[in-house]
Amino acid sequence: MMKFGKITATASYVPEQIVTNDQLAQIMDTSDEWIYSRTGIKERHIVTTENTSDLCIEVANRLLAKSQTKPEEISFIIVATMSPDYHSPSVACLVQGAIGATNALAFDLSAACAGFVYALSMGEKLIRTGSGKGLVIGGEVISKVLDWQDRSTAVLFGDGAGGVLLEPVEQQHLLKESIHADGSRAMSLTSGYVNSHNNPYGHAQPPQNACLSMIGRDIFDFATRDVVQSLAALIEGEKEQIDYFLLHQANSRILDKIARKLQIDRSKFLQNVEKYGNTSAATIPILLDEAVAAGTIVLGDNQTVVLSGFGGGLTWASVLLTL
């Protein structure tokens, strides 16, 4: 009998250091009013010594502890990130080694802010093809790829990680999905450029900025047009049954506009962007874990939710599932 993936535990972890808008105003030309009125962000967590793998390892250990799962029971580890420690080894392999998940395959998935939903879909497919329990984690240390003199990007992002344990069950819980990419608009958001001609036989190329760069208006339009279209198709005929929407936490104004366009009460769109900023692939699992901790979402209660991420690539992905 075919098995399906079900989320049975959630966890999250953010660095201890909090950086407020007022603190940012001390190092760049900005203010709390300027940031909050445009984004809804009040503060974010920024690492001091930790790297992406450190955050993800903590999430993995919390998932194992919450679910009373032994490391050797884990069949796969997928980490969604755009800010890995290294090109190789992957963050997922570092997690696998640190927690002693000796039977797990491990790989990273790069789909920027849509990464966690991409990874959740991939993990669920692994279970459908015979894998056992797995960890799906979204983790980022975006602070290391920012230009801290660029107020158009530096004020938006924070560091953090979140994840879920997926377990095989007989009933289908991931009911529908809508996953997309459009590389023709790739340059709307770039990060981490690596010069491919840095060798004795290559031809010198003009230098490019490796810091995160974003055309904000393009991303806003994309989120409130393309993402809305895919969400509308995904939830057609299901709108009244959906308890909550957990969307990528990039900007509260984006959430406002998506809710209006879908004609859905804004209260169904959970939000924590004011506390963490945009943590890219980590926003959705952090938000989900907070909702579970608060009792808003109860795992095993068959609540119907939509998870939706969107960002660089361009990539966007949404899933309709029961928890």
C-alpha cells in the first residue's frame, strides 16, 4: 500500500541577538517609521557566530526530541537554503553528520524563498516512493550576503531556521500543489555571484557584486500577480474549507494585497514578519512552528492550511494540506 507524508512535528530556532529598526538607523540612512510603514518589520534576529548549519542542526535536534525519534530512524534530510555554509558539503550533510542520522540521504535545495515548499513537496514524494521518516528544514543566514550599506535590502532580512518531521501514513495529507519557476526574470533577485573565469585559462570578466540585490518593485508585482493567480487556481472550490494561510513573510503589505485579491479575510493569513523580517526559506516553517506552539494550529486535528513561498529564481510554490 502506498504511503503518504504527514507533518507530525514542527520546530524552529532563531539567533539570540535582536536588531531593531532603531539600531539599523544608527548605521544607515533609515528610521523605524520608514521601515515599518513600508514592510511591517520592527526587528530581526541576526547571528553573531553561528552559520546556517548551526541553526539547522538545532532545529533537527528539536524535531527529534519533540517526536522522540532516534537519529537512525531518519531516512532523508532536505535543507532549503540560499545561504549555505559551503558550496560543498551541503548544509543537509552537515546536519546529518551532527545528529548522527546514519541512514539518511541528505541534500540541499536552492529555490530561495519558495525553497521550503519545494522541499516539502520533494520530501513527500520520497515517502510516496518508499522512504521512511524525514526532516525538511528551511534555514538561512541571510545577514552574511547583505550589503549593510544598502537600506533597500539590509532592512528587510533576518536569520533563522525552521522545519518539520514528515512521517509515512496511509491517508493523503498533501492534497494539491502548484509549483513554478521563471528563469527569464532571474535577475530580479540575485545573491552570491561566483566568477566562473577565475582560472589561469579563462578571460577576465567585469566584477559583479556578490551581495544580495533585488528589484523591489518587480518582486512586489510578481508576488501580487503571479502568486495570486497560482493561489486562486489551487484553492478553487476549496476556499471555505481552508482554516489558515501561511505565506512567505516578506512584507506585510504583500500579505494585505494578496488577501484582498483572493477576497479572503486577512485574519486567516498568519503573520510574524514584524519580529523576524524576511528569513527566506525559513519564514514558513518558523511561522508554522509558532502557530503550533500558540495552539492556533493543532497537529493531528485535520485543519486545512495553505503554505505558499515566492522569491528569487523566480520561484513560487504553494501546497494545500491537512495537518
